Amino acid sequence: MKKFFTLVAAALLSSGAFAQGEWQDLVVNGNMEGEQDPSWSSFWCHDWRQGVEFQEGTGQEYAAASDNATVDDPPRMFMGFAEIVEDPTTPGNHCARVVIRTKEEGHATGTYTFDEANGKPEWCEWDSQFFVYANETMPEGMEVRLTMRVRGEKAGNLQTQAHYTPGDYNHYQLFGDINYTTEWQRVQVSAKITSNHTQEANGKFFQAVAFNLSTMEDGNTVYFDDIKLEIREPKGPTEFEGWLNFLRKGTLTSDQIGNYTTFTGRNGIDNTDRPAEVVDDPVDGQPALTVKSIGWNTTVEQKTEVKDEDGNTVLDDDGNPTYEYETVDAWVNEETKDTLTSIDAWRTQFFVTIPHKFAEGEKLQLKMWARAEKPTHLSTQAHAMPGSYIFYQMLGDIELTDEWQEFDFEDLEVTSDQSGSGSFQTIAFNCNEDKEENTFYFRFDEFSANSADVTAEERVVGSETISLPVPEPDKADGMVASVDFTKLMNSLYATDLGNMLDDPHMLVLKDTKDEDVYSAAQSATSGFFLNEQGLFDENGKIIVEVSDKSTIDNVQFVITNEGDSFAGKTANTSFKFQYDGWFYKFNVSLVPEEVYAGIAEVKANKTNGVIYDLSGRQVKNVKKGLYILDGKKYFVK
């Protein structure tokens, strides 16, 4: 890559050793609020913004995406420090912004990202990239954890890779794919660094995480903030402690893992992944998960060019190509009229995903029931998340009949091929092996890992983030806010919230910098304790009071602001419960009204009863929104 990177990296290699068993953050200015050091930044990008001025010697430049440009002086790719901007949704907050061009723009200018695998320039996922450049190299065997907030102007997904330095590719897989939406989302992913990530090349070692952003052809702008890239030595080998089943309620488990649920289906007709459909099985009337495959439903005439023995096209007397015609089986989508003359086995798939990522040598167990309307067979694969293929073989082939059969896979050891450098957490079932229309039914009793290999974080399910208003400091009586626990309760198949608040239990409040505001552990010795009435401090003062738990979809809390603890900032609240031996977490972002509405702080003189909007215009007919009256902001609902 650049000499700039090589010199800086060499200077940082001797900066210190990793603390054993403790996370060490390897980035500078992760919250994007500090001054950018002209000689160093943890954040680099390859994007398509124009007009950037930069200093000589910093390694930044405008470069053609390939040497095959066909248009004079087309726009060049910017390669340099990531752009730090004010967050459009939260004025006053800063974040990194990466501009992604469209495929059409790439074609129009004649610049393409060069794909070495195919030996030609073409559209690639790495046409636009964002990089987190660590201030230490990351050795084999270490655990690495990435925490960040991300959003896009359009929803999309990104791929993660290991690089030596930004743009100096090492390995195609690190944390797997990450989905994002148009709203800020907090993402935390982790992996174990394998020999694939740390392979030495010309004295260079793995030091940068690359995000491939051009996974959609219509362009986008993506924002990043509050980034931590942490590393630690893993815990030592642990003896087998027993199986821990991630499918607490079997077929009915509805945990959300990233942007996926435990069970995901890809029906062959629309070829789109979505939460698997639950139906009453027509055989026994009991709940089952189902997907539907496609099969040949017509024939079409297919033509192919005639080739000679040297592979050249045979021409007719007029110099035109000659063709052979053949009638072949085909499938026609009755709604869209799309035609397929080839059906891949993975056209219809069923996925089961758990939070745990398996390293090579770890063991798993799977117990399931399955049947199909017509006898057939399935093949199985190892994936990271559903659709993120790792290895073609996982459980072997499974033969199905029209009657329910039990399949019990015991004590399976994960191979290096299946592990995918520690990213495997999904088993995929290919349901279109027979190229016939069919309906498949599944029930799952167990998907277990060795409990010694499972972290406390991986036990957390049913998480969701919602925004709520926070009382101003002068509102001593607190403010009532409602939290919808329906999703959490559904994932537990519980009906009584009170039963979830029995000891032991925890509630932790963190601000946007991940620093504790309040922390309640399993006893009052920590300074705070929680019972079914609410969260109390050591003096018995109510901090969060459960005011109404009559219905699980509208649990009300009285939130009392202690001094200026919450003034002007967001607090991320994690409600943690222990239920049936499992820990569950439900995240709530507590924010001031102006942040909730995406409005910056507005200063104004007293107005003597006159109401103004946030642009300073006098308002006579007040509607829903934020207004200024006597120098204070008011939110009209």
C-alpha cells in the first residue's frame, strides 16, 4: 500500500503488549469528536467524493479505479482519511461519512474496480471501502471485537475483510456480513484471529479491518460512529462442561440475531430470505416451520452456438453464427413471467442460526424432525449468517419421506473448512435438490454448543433498541414513559413479567460512550437493586419505577433524573433478566426530546408568551412538534 502506512505501522508495533484477558482498544478518535492528527488516523476510506484537498506525504491521493478507463479524465477514486462530518440526524454529533457511487456511474465513466480473480475490470463489492486501521498488529489466536454505530441513507449491508494495511488485502472473511438500516444501530461482532488472518507477506501483518460497501448497485452514503476495535488474549482451554441448548423453545424460538431470526426461510418462488413461516402441519395439526420449493412446470426451446473442435463459433454462408436448438425443462414464475432453465439446489433453503460462532475443533449437537409432502432429500451447508456461504458440507444429505422423522446429530466436531475462520453459526438446508415443487416442514428440539465455549454475551437474546423521552433535570417528579416488551416476552413464550423480575436480575444504564450511569447487579451491595417495583439506590430512592405492568405491551416506567445525569445526552439502557436459567437483554435508548426528534439545541431569548418554531418564525396554530416559548423548548404530541 502506501509508504505512509508502512512507516506509521512500524512506529506503532513497539507501543506495548496486549493485556491478558482484558480488552484493549486499538483505535484513535473512535467517537469522531477529536482533532484529526495529520500524521495518523484510525479511519481510512476509498470513496467517490470529489474536491478533497490534502497535504503531500500523507499517503492520500485521487487514483483511477483501474488502468482501463475509456473516458477522458473521469472522476477518480479518493483514497485517504475518512471524512468526518456533523451527523445529519443529530446536530452537534460527528461521524465518518463514506460516499458510494452507483454501478451506472462506474459504467458511464469507464472506471471499474479491477477484479484480479477474473483478470478484468468489473463491478465489485470493494468499489467503495471504509477501513478501521488498528494501532497494533493482531496476532493469531487473539480474540478481536468490533463495536460501532452505523446507518445508511438507504438500508444495505457490508462485508468485512482482514487487510494488512487499508487496501492491502489479506483474507476475504473476518466478522461476516453486517446489515444496516436508515436508523443508527449499535453493532457488536467478534471473531477469533486465525492463521488465515495473520499470514505474513513481505514482512506485513494483519492490522486493518476493511468494510466492502458497494454491495448494492444503486449507490449509497453510509455513516459510522463510536467505533471500538478491541483485542485480548482468549481464555485458556476449558474442560467440557456440558451442552448448552440455544433453542430454548425449540421450533417456536423467535430470537433476533443481528437482522435475522433463529429460523430463516428462502422460498424458491421469490428467492428472498425472511423469517421462516410457522404453520399448523396438515398431518398432525401441530406448529411447524415451512418453506416451498419450485420445480419444472413447462418446457422452452433453448439455442446454443455451434462450436468446432477448436472452440470457435461455426458460421453459415453469410457469416452469421449457427445454432443448435433443444427443448429443455423450465420453470416460469406465473406472476412475474421470469423463466429459469436451471434450478440450483439452494434456490430454496431453510436456515437455523444461533448466536455462537464455532471455532475449529468445537463441538455441536443438533436434534430435529423433518418431512416433505413428497419424498426427497436435502443437502446441508455451513454458513455464517443465512446466505453467507462457508462450506458445501455440514451434516451430509438427509433423506425425507412424507412422514415425520427424527434426526439426531450428536457430538459433531467442527472442521476448519466448516468453521470459516470462526464465523460459522448457521446451518443451511438446500431444499431444491430434486428440482420439483415440494413443501418442507421442520421442527427443532436442540442446537447445542459446549457450555464451556459459550460467552455470557452469546446467552443474550431478544434485544431491541427503541427511543424514549428523558425528563429534564427540573422535573423532580419524573416522567412516565412506556416500553413495549412484547417482542422480549414472545421470544421467551412468557406471559407474566413479574416472574422475570425475581432474583437474580440486573439492570444497567450506560451513556453513549458506554460508561455506566447506573449499574444494578444481583444484590444491593453494588449500590443499586431491582425488584418488580423498579430500580432503587442504596438509600431506597426510586430511580426507575415500574408503574404499570398490567399488560406486557405497555409497561410504564417513572424515570427520575438525578441532577444532570441524563441532561442533554442519550443513555443506552440494558434491561437484563434471568429466566429459566438463561440471560435475556432488552435495550432501550433514553434520549432528550430534542435528540429524539433529531433537533439540535436552540438558544433563544424570552418571548413573553409568543411561540416560535425552531427556525425562529412566529407560530399561531401549534401542531405536533418542537417549539420555543419563553426561551424553553416544548414538545407538542
